[in-house]
Amino acid sequence: MMVDISRRNALILGGVGIGGVAIGGTGFIMSQGSGSPMAPEPSAGNALVLPPELQSSNGVLTVALECSSQQVSIAGRDVRALSYNGGVPGPTLRVRAGDTLNVSLHNGLTEPSNLHVHGLHVSPEDNSDNMFVTIEAGDSYDYRYELPAAHPPGVYWYHPHHHGFVADQVFGGLYGAIIVDDAEEIPATRERVLVISDITFTASGAIPAAAQMEKMSGREGELVLVNGQLTPELGARPGERERWRVINACTSRYLRLQLDGQQLTLLGIDSGRFESARDVDEVVLAPGNRADLLVTARAGTSTLRALPYDRGASGGMMGGGSSTSAEVSLATFAVDGASTEEFPDVPDQLVPNDLRSATVTAQREFVFAMGMGGGMNGGMMSATINDRTFDASRVDATVQFESVEEWMLTNTSTLDHPLHLHVWPMQIIEQGGRTVESVIWQDVVNIPARSTVRVRVAFDDFRGRTVYHCHILDHEDAGMMGIIQAV
Ligand code: C2O
Ligand code: CU
Ligand code: CU
């Protein structure tokens, strides 16, 4: 049976958690303990379940989140993982431009953590999206995020960001979606949040520590999950239009997504929407990227697949692994029944900002490099930006508030690095020597191995100190991160 948690039901479900502590599972059917010390085989093919949703009303959303290590159901198995409010992924937070989002986070882990609202254009200071807050084990912290009235709509997400612990905590299950709704709704039959993540379990249902070699290329989990499920089933009728909010929450894995036989229209990547919606055959998401997609259903059964993506090899000739992921089936999309209504095309919209004709006041170069020796943990690996690893007491780039800068991002290594900048999105100007003809804003921009990308950034609306880093989270934890301050 197809269980489709409609937004309304999800809201009721989610509403239980407002002001409370534990919201409970994300709607997983809690599996019965088998009594055996061995975890059962992962089970696939259940109806897709959406994370519970918490939605703002009257301009405010107040949420209590608790991160902890506990028994949860993932891929149909009873396993010990990390979760927000007992669910993997955590609840979806749905807000609008101009809203205030209050998150009270209790750290129920045995190590430090904190919270980052990835992609939101909010202040990096005080108790907003401040990367220098540490919440010790057992402590709580109250975040308050004020979205500007002109905040772009789109798909965002939250995850921990305590340097040195990020890859383990995200891989362990700590992530959830944030949706900033459109000012004017795009007609669709239904909306689905699809949080794609990867994870590995031992036979006893624990998450193994990553080996040094895996960290070098960036760990990839053996199971690729959609909303914590293995190849869930989605059902629709021909002609129905679905809005898919897809998040690549994988620690290192790139997702080259295809859905054969269906019509895909890409509305935007990361924040905001494109000037014109684009019909696409595939969407490539680096770790941290999101896609805002319309799927117009056609009769037949399709498989949502992640195709092999070659993100280079670590260590060059020195024996590091190749990082081409194998093809994975993520979900099935079964379309049958009577045809339904037709939907109008998505109208073009004015893109609020285009920096191609802006006055650039500073140029900067960032060089991403990897090497053997001299780095973290006994000299196995170094992952640097401009020859340096992260130092919380050093500001690497001081930029003028309200200026526009052009950044040359050069990757000298044999592995792709997805650069992520907090607070201010980047407009892609040139990729692999080719000028980008359309207006593309992203907060994670892939820099392919041995290549250069040019972006422009407008340091608008906020002053303060935050970070930019590689979103292969093992690289970030290894120090491929710098501090930027807008003054
Ligand atoms: Cu998604 Cu600095 O992170
Ligand atoms: Cu971020
Ligand atoms: Cu990297």
C-alpha cells in the first residue's frame, strides 16, 4: 500500500513536536527486535515516508531538536545511529522569507556538536548561523535565525558543524531539510522531500569508523538511502506533477541522478530559482547541493538512479583509491491509473541578482590541494586551501561589507572538491575555461580535479565571520576550510 503522508497530515504529526523535546520517529515503522544480536538484512521497497514537517505560522517557527545516539530504524534495520529527534533524517523545517526560525538544540551526544543551517542567507554572528558556537555534550543552545524579507525560496538543510566531528556526525545520521516556500506557489499535485544520504553498518548494526584511506578520498557509505529508506516506492498517476526537493546529504558521494521515462524540469539548484525552468535528463549534485525539481508523471515504472560519477582518484600514483561510485538504484516511481489534469508551464521569473555586470572590487584566488605527509593524524594526508589548514584563530579572507568579489578557485589535486561558502551564495561565472551563459547561483560549487572555476560573490546584508570549505566532509575535518570575515 502506498502511504503518502500528505503535507496536512505531516503538519499535524509535526505539530506535536513544537515546544516539546522529542518529536519521535520520522514515521518509520519501528521494527520489532528480533532477539538476535545480528541485525536483520536491510529491507527495501517500502512506500516512501516523508520526514515529519514543522511549519512556521505568523512568521515564526519554534523547534526543539535533540541530537543523540540511539536505536533507530534505517533501511528497515534496527541499528544504532545518530539522529535528530529520533529520526533519520530529522524533521523538515518549512519557513518563508521574512520568518524567524528558533531552534533550541540539546546535545545528547557524548561529544561536542552545534548546528548549521546550510545555504540560508542569515547572519553568521551571535546565536544565528555562528560556526564558532560549541555545544558540549549534555548542553543546550538556543539559535535564532532571521530570514530577510527577500530571502530566496528553495531547498536548504541543517547539519552539525563542529570542526573535527562533522563527517562522523553527518555520516551517522544528523541531517534534515529546510524548505523556504515560494511567495507564489507553483501548482503541483504533491510535494516530496527526498533526503539522500549514505551510511554503512556492521553486521551488529553499528556504524564503523572510517579508515584513514577512506577519509582521504572521502568516505562513501555502502547503503544509499532516501529518507532513511532503501529503494522506497513512490506512486503517481499519469499527468500528475510532483515537486521534488532533493538534498545530497552524503558525506562525500556525488549523485548523478536520472529518472528514465519521466519528464524532469529543474527549477533551481541550491538557493532560489532559475530565470527559466529547464527540462533536464539528469541532475548532478555534489555533496551539499540540492535540486528543486518538477516531475511530470508518465505511465510506466521508472527507477531513480545515481549513475557512476568519476570524481577522480586520491593520492595520484601513490596508491589512493579511485573514487568512481557504482550505479545505485535509489527509488522506484510507479505511474499508473487514469490520467489527470494538465499543468501549465512554469512562468519565467526575474532573477533578482546578476553579478556579471557588477563592479568587482577585489579578486582573490583559492588553491585547493591535497598531498601525502605533513598533514593531520600522523602525516597521512593533507588537504589545504592556499597551503594552509583550518585555524579557528586566523581570518583567511577579510572582505568589505556590500562589496562584490571575484574568486578564482583552482584545484591542483586529482580529486574533485566541492567548495561551499556559508551565508553568501556564489554566482558561477566561468567553468573549465568556458563562460557560463545563464545566471546560476549556488552555495556549493564543484571544482573538478585539475581545473579552475570563477565565481562572484556579493557580500550583502550581513557582516561577520564565517567559513568556506570543501563539502567532502572528511576534507573539511582534515582542515580544508578557511575563515572569512565581512567588515
Ligand atoms: Cu553544509 Cu559548512 O556546511
Ligand atoms: Cu553550509
Ligand atoms: Cu575536498
